[in-house]
Amino acid sequence: MYGQNLGRALARLVTALLACMWFATGAVSAQGQTGDAHAHEHGADDHDHADHDADDHDHEHGDADHADHDHDHDAAGLAGIRLLLGQAGSPRAYVISAEDGAVLGTFSVPGAARVEQLADTRYGALVHTEANRVTFVYSGLSAVDHGDHMDLLLGNPYVLATVNTGRQPLHLASYGDDIAVFNEADGTVAWFDSRLLGASVDYRTVEAAPDHGALVPLGDHIAIGLLSAGTVEVHGGDGKLAATFTGCGSVHGQALLDDQAVFGCANGVMLVRELAGGVFTADLLPNPGTAQDARVSSLVSTGAERYVVGNYGNGFAVIDPAARTFVAYEAEGTQLGGVLFDGGERFARLGSDGRLRSFDLASGAQLGSVAVTDELGQGAPRPAITSVGDLAFVTYPNARAVVVVDLDGMTIADRLELDFRPDGIALLRLPGAVLH
């Protein structure tokens, strides 16, 4: 008996040593960008401007990875997905599991934060306007690359860095490898390369002007919309001014589709693109005459599909930059946020009445509707939304929960119970890596 037990113990010891050697030599962090480019607006609800309409300051995120709809929402499918959440009225942030809502990390931050979605979903960001700081959070997700597939590794999330970007950082834009933050009080832009986040949080500084700014990186340049000035400026990475376009009243809201920047204006939307030889051009698509005093002030796109979608009065706007068209459709409730799905052909719109409604963007027809939260109350934290594939995650602050919605069927797939009121949400994942 003693010999048998000794043999088993030795076998277990050898197995453990082999496992340690494998992790020491084989576990590497997967590099590169995700296929889920989440174009978005900033998440600020704590400031106001006279030129904004009732739909200003939406929290919108797009997701390009909607090609397959196998409805595989079991534990294995969600175990590698995490969510970054802020806590309403508190200088705390959390990373939770999208599988069961378990808290994987809790972080003290400089102040109450707005949660921002990044295009590289290995990371999330928190903007602390009053503290002049931006915090980058690492998901804890990495992978072992085996050539034909990658094995997902579930590590602990942590705060990567908290950075002083300038005075009163507010709008954050993330597209591809670029992360840009506009600082309202000094009019500077902090421009990060997300590929360096694991090693460095250094950034370039671009000088604009103190204002309420929107911004879209365009290759080696960055387009900056200035609300009070009613202009869009294009600056090079060296800081030199390459072009200035007027006629976009009260600029607010931005998106990137293919190589075109789209800005919301009081009088329409402005499309900015680069021509051959480094020349920039801009086109203004006027507001359709469907709603009095309505305007686009927040925009969402997948980054590579056909449409850009914005708020528009009590409805929503669909912009096709390639076709140069801008149409508006009616909907119920003030738009709080939304996500594109089904290859960017459909839009799920979160309304202030607590319902999530899906629409076909080619026709504007409503496809489905489901109640996800209660009606937005005065001064209450706003529900926020993000998505991956055919799943949307909607914060329900008053119920201390995150509601998971099957977008194809517009049904509640799950509800993640929390012990705090969530305020803002971002998706954290490592596309292409599979958990075994």
C-alpha cells in the first residue's frame, strides 16, 4: 500500500512539474488588435451645453463581430468575456465575468469615472474629468498561440496605469490602434497608440483650442471638431494644421467608417476624408426635414460596415457615407445608447422608456422590442449598453444588475446580479482565443 501511494505521489509531482514548465515556456500574451472595433461617444452626463439637444451625451458602442449567429451562449462561450463597470457615485470600478457576474477585480480610482470602450478589447478605460486623469484597465486575458488556434488564459485584471492627459479630459475616441482624449480646459489632445499599452502609456500631444471637442484619428492625422467654434480642424501627427472646415454648427458626436470621419452638427452631419496627395475635403449632409430642432449629437459605427447611426430627436439617423445619404426614422423614447449587429445591418436602440428595440437599417422597420430596465428617472444613473456577437449587455443601475439580451430574438438571455449600482460599461475580450 505504501509503495502504491508513493507511486501515485511521484506521478502527481511529475505532472505538476511538467505543467509548470509548459506555462513558463509556452504562455505568451496575444498581440494585435481585435476584430471588434467599437466606435463610441464619451459617456459624460455631468456637463451641459446650451447647443445640445435632449439626446446629447449618449454612450454608444459598435461591434463588428456579428458574422455568425449560432446562439451558443453557454458557459464556455461567455467564460472568456468580461465587463468593466463603474460604480454610481463612487470612485470605484469593477471587472466582472459575463458568464455569471462574479467580481474578478475591484479598483479604487481617482474619482467617479466614465467607462469608455476601447477598440482593443483587451483593455478598457476610465475617464476622470475632475481629477484630470485617464485610467487604463487590463482585462487579464492572454493566450497561447498554437499556430492553428489560440488557447485563452484567464488571468487577474488590474489597473495598467493612471495617466495625466491634460486639464479636464472629456471626450475619448478609440478606433483601430488609436486612442485620443480631448482635454476641454487646455484644448489639447492626448493621442495614444494602443499597441504600446502593455509596455508604455506615452502619448503625443496635439494643440487645438479650449472647447468641447470631438475627435477622429485619420491615419497620420487627427480630425478635431470644436463645438463653440463650429469648425472641424485636421492636424498632423506633428501638430501642424492641415485643414480647417467651417459650417458644422455646434459640433458634437463622432464616428469613423472606412477612412471617413463623421461629425454631428446642429445643421446636419459633416464627412471628412483624405484625398490623394494629403489633401482633405469635407461634405455637409443637411438634416432631413423630419423633426423640428432635431439634430445628431452622438454616433456609432462598426468601423468597416455600411452605416453610421446617430440619435435624432425622438428617433434615430442612418448615414451612408459612401452613398452620401442621411435619413431619419421615428422611434420611442430618448435614445440612451445603441449597438450595431448582424454585420452592421441592424441597430439595437436603448430608449429612455427602458426598452431595447431592434431596427433594420435599410428600411427603418422595427424588428423587435424587449423591456430591459425601468424608465429613466430624473437624476438617476443612465443605463448603458455594449455588445459582442448577437448578445447585448445593458446596465440596470436601479436593480443593481446587468441584463443580457439575445439581439436576434430580442429576448432576455440572462441577468447578472451585482451588489453595487453599475454606471457605464465596456466589453473586455480577446477575439480568436478559445477557452478549453
